[in-house]
Amino acid sequence: MDNGQASSSSQHNQLWSKQWKLKVPPADKIFLWRACNEALPTNFNLHKKKIIEKPCCPIYLQEEEIVILALWTCPAAQDVWHQYSRQIKKSPSSFNSLRDLFLELDSVWGQELVEELAVVSERIWLRRNAYDFQKEFKDPNSVAEHGKCKIGLGLIIRDWNGLVLATSRQIRSLYPNPFLAESVGAMEAACFGSHLGLKRIILEEDSLLVIQAINSKVENWSTASMIINDIKSQLTIYDSWSVLHIRREGNKAAHVLAKNALLSSTSFVDVGSISSCILDYI
């Protein structure tokens, strides 16, 4: 393999590695991967394969519909993006490809903005398809609201006697699926214990579906399958581990932490002290 091919392969693997780590539904990861590799059935691509006669954007009927136009530069796409964060709005409109936009957001703003790109881009594509095939043009606000979901995560580390050692309050964007949100919470809990240097862990979760998915040896094809697999991988770091289902009433302190997380724009970790918002629940 020559140096050019090696470099291309390395960039390809690096891009996939970055996308694999995104905490978004697997369908959004796959969509972003296809978009970054120009593998969406845009009119331009369909025209190249002689499936349709014209390569133009189906909404404005002017420029050739390449991926970056459909998901970013088209005025219809920009109507949606203008509903989002200032960082997204500040991004230049001139990119040669969605891959270039992905790399720009990742290098300048980090993973959170890239996750926003993944989720919102797919919503824009679905909006485009609804117009192309059903002549239904959804309001950009309705598309934007679907992607603005935020969740709070509450994590509590206790010792074998039940005493609180540490807590974490985290806020995350773009998780409209409850099962996915619970899966992300379990993943963060597994990572939290590892960061604190714990060697043995009992992971307690009030979502029975998440517990069953983690304990199952059957390959999981749910929307949170990649995160469930990451949880299993993370748990192998411990000398011993188990996951248990507890009733929601027995997990009140964690839910209070999660609700409190939504009151702030940043995450908090308390080690050696107890957050005041849960003093009445422990």
C-alpha cells in the first residue's frame, strides 16, 4: 500500500472512531457515516446512476443536490439549523462536504456539537424526503424541537455499607428515546466507578429493560445496542461486577440529582461530600 492509500485509510478509520463514540442513537451514527461518505440517495447521486433525469435539489430546483447542499447549505436546511445553538450558527456555510463540516465542528467545538450535527442532519433529511415523496413540508420549528431534547443524569456511588462516596449530576442533549437515555445513564455510572478507581461494582438501575439488555447474552438490536455493548465492555474492567434492578421508589435520590442537573448548563461531581439537593433522600 502506498503512502497516499495508507493516509486515506487512516483518516477513514479515525473518522469512524470519532463517530462510534458519539452518544446518539445507532441509526443517527449510521446516517452520519453514510452522509460523510457521500452515500445518501441524493438527486445528484441518483442522477449519476441514471435513475433520475435531473440532479437538482427537489425543494429549490436550482443547484445539484449533493449531500452538503441537502443537509447544510440549502435554504431549507438552514431554516432548521438557525433554530439551534450559537456555535452551529457561527459555523461557515461554505464546506465542500459533510465530512469537512464534521471535522470542523469536532476540532473547534467538540463532541457535543458533532452529536447535534448527527441527530439534526437526519431530521433534515427526513423532512426533505417528506417533501419529495409526499409534498409535505414540515415547519422548521417542529423539526428543531425534536432535536432539542435534554436529559439530566443522576449518579450515586455508595460503599458496601450504603454510605454515599460520590455523586454526579450531568446534563446531556439529544436523547429523545427513554430507553436510550437510561442506557446512557448506566454507561456513565460504569465509567464513573472506574474513574474513581473502584475494583468491584454493583450497578443498580430502575429500568428493567436496560438491566435485561446488559445481562442478556443474546445480540441486542435495539436503538441503544451500541451503548449496551459499550456498557458490557466497560464493566469488564472491574474485578467483579453485577447489575441489579431496583424499584423507582428506591432510586429517588438519583432522580432528584437528574432533575437538579437540568437546572444548570454544566455537570457537577461531588466526591467526599453530598449534594444538598438529595440530603432528604439518603
